[in-house]
Amino acid sequence: MEDKIMPFVARYHALKDFPETLPRIDKEKGLINEAAYDFDPPNDIVLEDSGPNMPYLSFRLDPSNDANGLKVEVLVKNGTTFDEQIFSITLSGTVSRTINELFPGSLIRKGQVNKIKFKVTGGIGTVDVSDVIMWFIRSG
């Protein structure tokens, strides 16, 4: 008897399309070194901490203004925990990068608002964050 193979189907949430520059100056708030994007994972997804069913985050980082040692951290918050770092990079120059990062599914919660946060923690220059997409595997 053959095992029945279930098809895998992906779901995604496009969180940010157009570039957002970090850090940026707000006239009232001063220097803002982070940007956060909300997403609400559907209940029909699989969230595993390892293997092929981990959540998948893709995004673009485009450094500018003579970026030198510009440290960018990417964090996730599931509404009940503190921010958990899932990726970090130090940028110099002006080369745009598209990043694809798998991370443990236990860091997010289905059916409630979660956040992906991009934070500049050091260095010189700015970086544009764009094309932020959160991917999930749907359950059979």
C-alpha cells in the first residue's frame, strides 16, 4: 500500500512593499531607528521549530548614505513574549540585498497579531527596508 502524499501549499502575507528608511527623523519624536509590521497568521498553517515547515521571512535591505558598519536586527514579537532576534547583519556600502530567513515557528502565534521589527542598532548611514513577506506552509 502506498502512502498518500499530501500537497504542500504556501500562504503568505505581504507586510511592506514600498521602502521605509531607517533610521529616520520625525519632527516630533526625533530619531526613530526601527519599523514594525503587523501580521496575523491564519489558523490553517503549520508552525514547526525545525525542518521543512518553519515560517519563512523574505525582505530587501538597501543601504545608502555611505553606510559603514550599519547593524540591522530583525526581531519577531508574538504578543506574549519579548522581541526575539531572528536575523542580524552589518552593512557597508550601497549593495542592495534580498534576505530569506527561516525561523522557529514557536516564536509566533496563530490567530493573533504578531510583529516583525527591523531595528538599526549601530553604525553610520541609512537602510531602506522593503518587500517584506511572511510565508507559511498550510496544513493538508
